[in-house]
Amino acid sequence: PLPTDALSGVAEDSPLPMAGSPVVTAHPNPFNPACEIRFSMPEDGRVSVQIFDVQGRLVSTLLNAYASVGPHVVRWDGQDTEGHSTATGMYLARVAVGGQSTSVKITLAK
């Protein structure tokens, strides 16, 4: 099961499809101070949610755990793995499920 402190909730009314590659959205976008990264698991399995800067450097790993089928929400507060605030700008939120991954551009506006 997912650690309870990693997820901010499950989106029960999510319109995300349940089959194929993970569909990823971020709300609000642009954001300040935090955004919710929403994704749907097509089946039970391991999921990784990571934030990268535009140069492709890993900024933060938000989730690396087993998750059940269905919609999920992970919150990013704009901090890196060491707890420091990140700079204003564009980032990529990547959700990897099984052998597939999908990214969404997110913008931190201060």
C-alpha cells in the first residue's frame, strides 16, 4: 500500500482513463506554493512520481511505492529532496508505471 503521508488524497471524480499509459495532470498550473499531480493506475503495481528541472536533473522524488488500480493524487510543495525551495520556472512531473512513463510540464510562479 501507499504510504499515507505521500498521497494527499484520491480523486474520486477523476476523468482519467484506466487503460494504457498513465495520464498525468497538474492543478493548479502555474502554481504557488503547491500543486497536485494526478495520475491513474491502469493496474496494481509500482509507481514513481519524480520532478525534474528543464535540464533533466532530478529535483525530487515524491513517490516510489506500490499503488492500487485507479486515480491518485500526489502533492508537490515546490521543494527539492533536501527541503529547499526551488526557483521560479518550469519543471517536469514524470509518472512511471510499469515500463511506461508520462510527463507533464508544471510552472512554479513566485
